[in-house]
Amino acid sequence: MSHILLTGGAGYIGSHTALELLNAGYKVLSFDNFSNSSDAALQRVEQLSGKSIISITGDIRDEQALRQLFTDYSISAVIHFAGLKAVGESTQIPLHYYDNNVAGTVTLCRVMREFGVKKLVFSSSATVYGDAKQVPIPETAPRSATNPYGQSKLMIEHILEDLVRAEPDWGITLLRYFNPVGAHDSGRIGEDPNGIPNNLMPFISQVAVGKRDKLSVFGNDYATHDGTGVRDYIHVVDLARGHVKALQYLEKNQGIEAINLGTGTGYSVLDMVKAFSQVNDIAVPYQIAPRRPGDIAICFAEPTKAKMLLGWQAEKTLDDMVGDSWRWQSANPNGYKG
């Protein structure tokens, strides 16, 4: 039986997807450079599933290492998570983002083609919609990017669309994630960011566990119900299951499809803070700070295409998201390092 290759398989979304794939009967091969992830995540996935993962350390920009991987293992499809993902950092080191995300994807596709592997699930992002003029945002909305991170995802989408135009026997899904949060309900795997978290939920969790003094809420004068930014938060386990469904779709289909993975519901920053405090019975002190450049007021998905095409929809609630986030953080105050 051949393997599903997960680039960046030890990361936050990669590790949760690895678990869902193992539970669905697939064999998993992870290829990760561990620049922002931990091998401990994959070890815990093995413990949770009772099944083994082949874990290879390497970088998607290393063509020789990829060739060796495809030579040594039978691979039927690739789920491509590997990439740098911090918006703010991308504005400081754009060349690094384009090299890693864009050039790395081109190298990966070149090696896939060489070995006749033409099924690819790509981790895209709702950032490709830029500051969308309509919400909920459908897959047909115009695309633009407001920072190098978003631009790198958008460039990759264009590259993959061109590839399928030239070689129609490829099957590719572009999964546009909204805001992944939460953790596996075992509390064994979760989000473990390096340094100061870029995302809201790990920051809330780190304040709650005492690692940080207070949360900064960037802007309270947006045109929303409480003035704070509204986003579509999706539980990481729902997101992971979406990848399994996308893979099953590609087993029967060719061509390329862009698909939103979101709930279709928007919650504000303060909605998330209040839900976290109430469900977990813990205070989260916060202060209002100036808006961040590039932040938009409202962003949530039109999720019906995923239901039609993949038979997938988000099932986890806001209470699940904040409860599972705290279960992970409180059991692992220092992430995988502890």
C-alpha cells in the first residue's frame, strides 16, 4: 500500500491531519525540516492512533532529497503543508518567504511529475482574498494579497492552475483555510508556536496559563458589532478531516478546484475572549491596542462548495474550539518542549 506524503507533516495542521489519515486507514509519510514544528507531535500521533508514521527530515527546496524520498517510498498523493506562515514576518523577510513557499512548491511539483505522482492537496489560505468586498466570501471572489505571505499563497495558486492547464491529468485541490484554532480533544497535540504567537487563540491560551501578562486587541473601531475584527475560526480537527475528504475526492477526479474550509460564521476577537473565559472559567486580561496595518474588519467563508463537492462541513462548536485549546495549553504549558 502506498503512502500519503505530508510535507510539513509535524506542524500544527499537518500533525492533526496525519492522525485523521491514520484513523481513516491511510499510510503516512512526513517530510519536515522542523523549522517551526516538533518531532514530538508525530510521536504523540503514533500513540493516539496506535499506528506508525515514517518521518523523514528534509526541506522541500532540496530537490535531491525529494527525489530520494520518491525513490525510496511508494507515494500515491501529496498533501502540501510545508511553508512559512507569519504575516508580519513576511513583510520583513519577503525573499525568504518567496524562496521557501513558492520555489519550494515548484521543486516539489517538478519531482512529483518526474515520479508520475499527480494528486496534490495544497494548503492555501483565505489571505488570497485580500480585503474582500463581499462576505461571506465565495471561492469565485476576486483574489489579491496585502502582504508577502498572502502573495506567496496566491502565486502558488496561479502556478498550480497553469500546471493543470498544461497537464490536465493532474488532480489538485486548493484548500483555502480560514482561521484554524483548537486542538485534539485528547490534549496531546495542539498549536505550539515559536516565540510570540501570531494567532489569536494561542495568545489567549498563553495569557490564561500565565506565560503572558495580557492580550493586545488590535483595534476596537472596526465596523463590527463590538468594534473588534471578525474572523471565521475553524476547529483544527474539522480542518484535518477536510483534507481527508479532499484526498478522497482526488482519488476519483482530475483538474483543479479551489475550496474554502471555514464554518461560515464570524466571531470577533472579544467574542473569542469571552467564550474562552466562560467555557474554561478563567480570566483573560486584555488591552486595546492600535490597529495593525493590513488587518481587515470582517472575513468569513461561504462554505457550501466544500459540502457539495467533498461532503464536508465543520461540526465543532465555538465551545469545542476554546475548550480544546485550553485543554492542550494547560496540559502542555511549554508546548512540546515540556
